[in-house]
Amino acid sequence: MALTVEPSLKTAAPSSGTAAADLSVRSRLTGLNAFLLSGLTLWLGLVTLNNLTDFGTNRALIARMLTMTDLVHDPVRGNGLEWKAMPESFATPALIGVIVYEVAAVALLAWAAVGMVRRARGARTGIATTRRANLALGVFVGLFLIFLSGGMWFGYWIYIGAAQQVHFTGLIIGLLAALLVNLPSVTGAQREQ
């Protein structure tokens, strides 16, 4: 079962007033989706640029998390978690992996944003645009799930609560964007294929 933009050929054509109202709602919401996906692309692109241009700081932060330095030096908190610590040498490959994942996410978000802009401008892009947006937002949400899971594994939530809040915020934004992209009024007049 797939949703498409084309109206069903089996039903009678809607009145011109109804069709115009539906197109108006779709255009506004699709424009909002295009703006949202473009904004997420820009934001994650800047995050990626910062990770590339300030590699040393980010590598040090990842090394601190992987080695669990803060927990090792704390006589009370997190002592039962220290067995999960990894060598500092894993920090560089981990950061490179994060950057590669972010670049892929930015590319997918940009691809989805272009499709939404085309749809907002009246192009009949079909369900492929929604699928692209879902793929891009799935990768975006996946990034923050990876960060949150890694943070839980290494116990960074004990010392770096602000970073965890940013990751939860990114997760929530990605999920809300996915809901907005999949609203029936955004995907258009729908039928089963």
C-alpha cells in the first residue's frame, strides 16, 4: 500500500472549490515542510562543519567519554560502569564515523528538502518525495539515538547532562518533523496502489 499525490481515477472529480482548498492546505504545509527540512539540513551541516574544523576539541570530548575519565576519578558515582571504558585510541575513528554519518544525513536531508521545495512550487512529485523525507528524517533520528545509546552505555549522562538534553531535543525534533511530513494533507489526495 502506497500513498500518492495523484487523485483516484475511480472516484468522481471533486468540485473546483474543494480541490482549490485542498491544494491551498497542501501548499502551505508542504512549504512548511520544505522550510523545516532546509533548516535541519543547515543546522546539521553547521554541526558537521564544526566537527571538521574543530576536530581536536571533539576528539578530546569523545576520548573523555570513551575512557570514562570523569567516572574513574569519582570515588562514588559510576564505579559499577567503569568496566565499559575503552582505550583513548578509539576516539579518532569514532569521531570520523560520526562525521561520515553526519555528512550522509546532511546529503539526505538536502535531497528531501529539494523535493519538498519542488512539491511546494507545484511539481507533482508523488510519494517519492515523502519517502525521501522519511529516509532523511530516519537517518537524522538515528544519529541522536546512537548518541543517546552511547551516552547511556558510557554513563556520560552523569556528568554531561546538557549534551544529553541536546540529543533528546534533536530526537524529538526529528520525530515531530516526521509526523508533519506524513500528515495526509501534506502527502496530498491519497489512494491505495
